[in-house]
Amino acid sequence: MQRLEAVLGAELLDRSVKPPRLNSLGSRVLEQARDLLQRTEALKSIASRDAEPHGLLRIGISYTLAEGTLIEPIRALTEKYPKVRVQLSSEQLIQRLLAGELDVAAVPLPEGKTAPPPLLTNIIASDRMEIVQGAAGNVRGDWKSLGRAPWVLNPPGCFLRASLINQMERAGFTPMIAAEVNNIQMQLAFVQSGYGVGLLPARFIARNRSIDRVKILRPPSFDLYRSVAIVRVGQLGALGKAVELLAHGFRQLFEAADTKKPVTRHRRGVPANRRAARPPK
């Protein structure tokens, strides 16, 4: 107590009585000290991996992965850890992780690549990309025809777009880009309407039951994949268990919709269900 009085430069005890008791200033210091101890314990719980996850979890989901089904792992997370609040973002995710503005993000990466250190990368799935057109489209599956067709692609800066353009240019053609759309659902709608040819994940096409409404085009030597990764900062404290649960939920979601075999290519203008129902001769 004497050391504390020396630090504060004031007496906290009334020593005119026995035993000494707190004076008015000492009572106010005691109140503040209790508050400081509570705050100290709160800080310890934030940093402890053994504590129940609580507080704000800042999650990034790339717009190229932003499907409605991704809400399920987030909902499961908040049900198990009701003290966790979530905040979602979709722009500049790697940069914001590096800047400390996000805690975790689901992002696409080129095959074999990881996020820059000190970020931690957990690859949870691999997506095969398919070139697709609307069910009524008449574009042939060769680079010459695709070079003449209008395209619906992600905006510049997308590595999938860059890889596609590189493959087309090696074949001697350049895509004619009719629309740049940074939403996968909207891209599918544009393609199905006949607006242009698109580049979509096989998993997404299968999950949305879109196989009968799009046709797959596979030009020679076309083979394009992307990795789906959970990227996170290194130190998350109590939120670490919440991020692990989120990553597990995302992995299960992608595994459930995995398409190991190529999506069936339909004959032009003949839906699969009509072919199956054709009466015997």
C-alpha cells in the first residue's frame, strides 16, 4: 500500500485511527482498481485459446465464392458460439488481412499458390473451371469460335480471367469481352440468357442445378483449376476455435458439392431429361 501511495503521490489510508482505513481518495482508487482488474481479466480471455470464443469476428468472403450456401457455416458458428458477432467483407481481402482489418477470409487462389506470410493458408477445395454458354447457344467448342463469341468475365485483376486470356492468346485468339460482372450468380444469369460465354466452377454449376440450362464447351488443351482457401492471421486468441469451426464448415460444404468428373456436355438444344424420356421405336 505504501508503494502504491508513493507512485500516486497521495495518501490512501487514514492512519489516525486503528486499524487504518481507506480515506475518501482511497475509496475512489479502490473502485478504479476493481475496474482495472476486470478489464485485465477480459484482456486475458481475448488472448486465451481456452476461453469461449466471443467478440467480433471479421470474415472476408471473395465475391467469386459468394453463394447463398456459404451462410450455413457462419450460422452454425454463431449457434455454437452465441457470444461471437460476425462482420462480412468481400473486397481486397488479402490486403485487409495483412493490414489487420480482417481475421479470416475464404478466397480463391491459383493452383499451388498460398497467401503471403505471415498469413496462414488452409486449402479446403479445388475447383475445376468450365467454359459455358446458354442452352440455346451455338458457339462451338474450339478456340476460333470462342474468339468470336462475346464473353462474360470477372473484372480485370482476376487470375482466372488472366489465365483464360493467356490460353486463348497462345492459341492465336483474343476474347471479346461483352460484360464484366463481379458476382457469380449474375454471371450465370447472363450466360443462361444468351448474353455471352462464361467461365464458371463446375461445382457451382452442379450445385445450382444448371447443367440443363448451360452447355459445356471444352476447347483443345483447356484445363483450368483454382484452389479455395481459408486464409487467416496467425494470432486469434479465443476466436481461434471459432475460425477452426468455420473452416471445417466451409470444407464440408465444398466436399459435398465436389464434382470429380467433368460436367456432362449436352447435345446442342436437346435437354438431358428429354433425351432420357425418348420413347422406344
